[in-house]
Amino acid sequence: MTSLKQKTSQTMKPATAAKKLGIYLAAAPTDFQEGVVSREELNALQAEPPQWLQELRKNGPHPRPVVAAKLGVSISGLARGGVTEALTTAEIDAIKAENPLWLQHERANQVDVRKEEARIKAKHEKEAAAKAAKDSQGR
């Protein structure tokens, strides 16, 4: 005899769902914050975001990873600049307009980090290609 198992839906905590949606959990509606979110519900929210989700994504407050991306800096750079809380789009725009010294420094730092990552990636690719060429000659 075989038993029939009913497929159960995968669920996640609201914090995980908020992270996947790119929103600040504390700004989400209470029923979202206090419930669990199924994979199907998350997919539905991503496919057709309700008004509250559209509003949060547009105006915030935004979580730190989103703030960092909008400012073009790392999350650590935000902390070094004294930004530790979620910010609204208007607050982010005000920081961009002001362009404080810490933001200029962190953006330059981010550019240097990306250049170094690209250099290392190219080096690894070159080494892998050389190894592959050497291996093919040895056969």
C-alpha cells in the first residue's frame, strides 16, 4: 500500500519575506508582520504587488541594503556615515542632493572595491585558461 501525502506549502517568517521583497518590515501592514508567508503568497506579492507594497517600494522607508544601493555605497559605508536606520526616498534624495563628504568618500571606496574585484576575477579567469591549456597539451 502506498500512502498519499498531501503537499504542504513552504512558509517563511515575515522578516524573511520582507527581505525577499526588499521592504522594511516595520513599515509593512500588521497582518503581514504578524503572520507567516507561504511561497505562493510571496510569488503573488512579487507578481502583482498590492498598493501598500508598491507604496513602500516607491517611498519607503527602505531597509539598509536598499538605502545603500540607492546611495551607491556598501552597508558598512552607511554605518561609517552614521546612517543606521531605514530611510524614506525623500531622505535618500536629500542626502544625494547634499552629497556630504562621507558619501563622496564611500562612493569612491565602492568604485575601488569593484575595480579590485574585477581585477581578481580577470586574474582567476586567466589562470584557469592557462591551466586548461596546459592540461589539454598534456593529453
